[in-house]
Amino acid sequence: MTATRQQFFKPTKVSAATKAAETDSAAKTIVAQEAAARDKKTEKLRAMRIAQEAAQPAPLPTPKKRK
């Protein structure tokens, strides 16, 4: 089997609209993944904060100073 030009190079050019659509799709996928990771991290940190606040006793009110 011999190597031909068609095996290595695409004979047709990709339109600008197709390239833009691929780029847009890739960008939206990345943004969605980052948003999902951020939401997951936020929920984890919120749960940790609530657990930590529940473990701490309520602060005692400080007596007011008299003059």
C-alpha cells in the first residue's frame, strides 16, 4: 500500500462556520465542566462549614461594661 496525498491531507477545506461551531461547542463544554466542578466544591465546603458550626458551642454573650 502506497502513501497517497489524500491519506495525509484533507482534499476539502473546512468552512469558517464549521470551525466556529466546533470552537463554540468546545468552549461551552469546558465552561459547563468548570461550573459543575465549582458547584460541587461549593456544596462540599458548605457542608463542611455547617458541620463545623454545629460542632462548636454557641458563644456566650459578653457582659456589657458599666461605667
